[in-house]
Amino acid sequence: MGSNSCLNFAITHHCVYLSPSFSPKSKLHNPNPNHNQFLLSRSSFIPIATSSFALHSNHTLSHPRSKKLPLRNAPNFYVAASAKAEPLKVMISGAPASGKGTQCELITQKYGLVHIAAGDLLRVEVAAASENGKRAKEYMEKGELVPDEIVVMMVKERLLQPDSQEKGWLLDGYPRSSSQAAALEDFGIHPDIFILLEVPEDNLVERVVGRRLDPLTGKIYHLKYSPPESEEIASRLTQRFDDTEERVKLRLHTHHQNVEAVLSTYKDITVKV
Ligand code: ADP
């Protein structure tokens, strides 16, 4: 992503105003600290748009539904937008083995986001044999959702850590129920986009049953579709304890039961792939 497209993004997500009387020395006033929009003096600014503008290097603004707007009186006209865009917040949801892991890697690399996976946070607790981990394991073994009192605070705390706040986040596998979505909304945590990956069920079962992890490199293989490169790697591959046919069917059932409830919270910002 070049610097131009970053700028696009900043402006796309924030109000843009033009003012004939604004000079770089004008004091910027942010009327709503939750939104990075800056008003000049109320009498002197002309709001020209609230979304989807692109700023071009030749001092023109464009909007997908309008012609380019030349800034004819430049340099007397200035674009006042947020100095720093709010970091991107993305949620991704999909059935087990729908490709979330792969997409998460691509998205976090491209946008520099912190990847937060509810399942990974839980597995850390399970591995540490903490109280929460022991309780969580009982549910994870059955392919059921771990109770909210364990998951909600765990995810919230991770989202509020400085790296997530500064870089933005990609939240994977959370929320999985309407109560989890409601808890985030109550904390004032709302994503910019909710991505839902949809894959036919037969493909999912086959992918899960053949899935293996290299504990040394963290790389995921599939015995048929993405086999290990050498005998040495093959010999150390492990399988997640819940990646069996019986358990994945339970997990798929749970996923389908919950996804509709979650979608209703984010329907305006959902993209199905
Ligand atoms: P999958 O996407 O294959 O279900 P995950 O690693 O995301 O794998 O989750 C593994 C298990 O962790 C789930 O089956 C569930 O028991 C638990 N889990 C993960 N995310 C949540 C969540 N948001 N709420 C409750 N339980 C969760």
C-alpha cells in the first residue's frame, strides 16, 4: 500500500471540509473526540462530503459518484481532515477451516494490524493449565463455546493493549454469539468491517481432518492439498485435538447456530466472501 492509498483511506473514513478562509495556522477544533473530524470556524467552512473521497497528488479530490473536484483556488483552499487516521478495525468470521488463517495472514501483513484470535488466546490458557484454561478445555473438547465470563474479558483486554490500539486489529473468531457482540458494543468497541467467509460444508470437513501443524515453524499443512516438504517435517506434524471428523461436525453445528445472531449486529458493515 503506497502512501497515497493510506491518505485515501484516512480521508475515506473521515469528514473532509474545504474552507476558503482556512490557513495552515488556523486552529483546528475537533468537535467529537471519537471521530477524527476537524471543524474550522463554523461560519468559514463548507462541508463538502462525509465519505469516500480520494485526494490526488495534483490537488484534486474525487468521489466515486461525482466528477473530480479541482481545487481551483488552491492554495487558498485547504483540505482539513484528521491528522492521523484511526487505526483499522476488522472482524473476520468463518467456519472451522474456511480459510480464516490464510486470510488473516494476508490482511495483517497488508494493513499492519495486530492479529487477535480468540481460539489462540484460549489455547495459551489451556497450555498454561490456568484455572480459565482448565475450564475452557472442557468446552473446547466438546466443540462448544467457552462461557462468556472467560472469553469476553480475555478478548477485551487484548484489544485494549497498546499495540492493538496503535496499529489497529484483526479480530478472528470473536464474537461468536450475540451476547459476545453486545459485550463489545457495550465497551464501545466496534469494527469498521465484518468479513464472513462462506465455504461448503463437505469441503470444510475434508480440510479439517487433513489439517496438520508444524510445531517448530507454526506452518499449517494439509496431508493431501498442502503436504509437508520433507519426511523430517512430516514426522513432527501434530494435529489439533479438536480437528477430528466427529468434533468438527459439532463445531460446524455451533458455528451455524451462532453466526446469524452475530451477523445481525454487524449487518451494515458485513462483506460475505
Ligand atoms: P475453529 O475456528 O476451528 O473453531 P478456534 O481456534 O477459533 O477454531 O476455536 C477453537 C475452540 O475455542 C472453539 O471450538 C471454541 O470451543 C473455543 N472458542 C474460540 N473462540 C471462541 C469464542 N469467541 N467464544 C467462545 N469459545 C470460543
